[in-house]
Amino acid sequence: MTIWLLALLAAAILAYAFARAKASHRSVGPPETLRSAGAQGTSRAPGSPRVAEASGGDDFVPSLKAIAFAEQSLAEELGSMARFAPAVGDVLAKVEAGDGAEAVRHAIALHDAGTSNPDPLLPSQTELLLLVAHAKAECGDREGAVDTLRRFLEEIRGSSHPVLQTWYRLRRLGVEPEKDEARQPLGLVVETGYPEGIDTVVAYSDGSSRFFSRQGGAVVGKERRAEVHEAARRAMAVAAPLVEMADEWTARGEVDPGRVRFTFLTPGGPRVLEVDARDLEAAKGALEALHAAVSELGARKIEGYSRDAVHMDMRR
């Protein structure tokens, strides 16, 4: 189970299902359908993943959407991991108690033990590098934390969201990517404002994607439909030349009705381009092509799903 999926599924409504699966040393999949009282049934599109449908309260979908921007701290992500791995929580407790040296020793021991005797109740060795990095950073070993995060980065190359997330953490430690890599778009978040809320389509260069509807629903988790992967990659290919047009990120606020915000996620940090929806409809050229590609991705992503429930494929 990857840490990225655990982060997505760290809401209380799913904690029991994961705890039960961990306790029995089983992977989760395919899951039972969890349905909120207000969620309506809907048929799935051919080839679409079997998913869990749930409602986790007012903060549930916004928390999932926030993760899409790849700006989650190590403490936040490890806190989600600790819900399903008590040993991780033990290390975090040592950090909180100010026992940094012991926290680092314990984190390294957990990581190294995975070489010969992997524990099904623990994250993978690669994921445990994040625990080592956090413990080192919190006890003042910045150089050690940076080295560990760089090692983690090498092990997850090719996975867009983890790479973006790791560069966010490296930047917080004062490390910037090389110039050529800094502006490379690995993700795109497109938010369209309506009077009743915001529709959000997320694409990553590895073909993964997410959708958050203004009705409060979402389609997240493992995507198994080839046509959705292809649509996400097409959107990212169109997005690449537009990064230089975007402004550096300042502060994230709500998107007003009638506005469309494009957030380009790069190792050097997010860059933002916001336009009036009416101007976008009349636009020609690269921006219009990007909007069309993102619209296609959104349509394919939501096909077969309701817009007022949270749909997750929790399988490996």
C-alpha cells in the first residue's frame, strides 16, 4: 500500500476498513461499497474501477483536494501513515517528546529491518525513508534529512505526485531543483468557479488524475481505465508550453464564479494562470487547446459516476 493512497484514505470513515485489512495481513481490494445516507447508486462505465463510495463530512473532500497540490508536510503525511502503522506513531511520539536521537535510531531500525524481514503492518522501505528524513530534520540534522529525501526521490522517479511532494519538502529545507528541472510541469490543477461551487480536474504527467465536483463528490485513487490515462497525458503535453506564461504562486484562495484557474505543478513550485471563463471560451491557440484537453479528461474521469459521492479505488 503506497503512502500516497494512505494519505488519500486517511479519513475516519475509512479507518476501520483499513485497520481490519492490516490486522489480517490482507491487502484491500476489491473493497466493499461504502455508501453515505445521501449517496445515490449509479452504474459504472465499462472498465471503470470498482470503488468505495463514502461521505466523510464537510472537510473530507477539501482535504483530498488539498493533497492534489502536493504541498503536504512530512508530519501530516506521516500522521496519516501512523493510523495504520503504530510503529510509525512511536517514532513520531519520540520526535514530539524532543528525543530526536532516539527517534532517528528507531526510524532507521524500522527501515533497515525491511531488507530481510518486511513487516506487513509497516509501510515499504521506500516509504519509511520519509520517516527517517522527518526524524533527522526535527532533531536539527538538515543535511541528513536532505540526503534522505534525495535518496527517496531517486527511488520514486517516474511517479509525478510523489516527486512533486518531495520537491516541496526539499524546498522547505532550502534546496532548489536545477533550472531545467524547476519549470518542468509534472501536474496540472484546473479549477472552474460556478455560483454553487468549484469543479476541479487534476492531471499528472504519469497519467494519473483526480476529479472534484462542485456538488461535493470526487473520483480519486487508482485509475485503471487506459483512456483516462491517455487523456491526462494529452492534457499535460498541451500544458507544457504554457508554464512560462503563468505567475509564481503567491497564495491559494477560492476561485470566483466565472473564473478558471490553471495551476501548473513543477519541482520549482506551483505557477498560476487565471482567466475569465468567457474569455477562455472565445480564446484561440494554446490556452483554448489546454482547456479542451482538460474538459475531455474531466468528462472521461467522471463517466459512470455520480457527482455527489466520493469514489475511490483502494486496490493495489
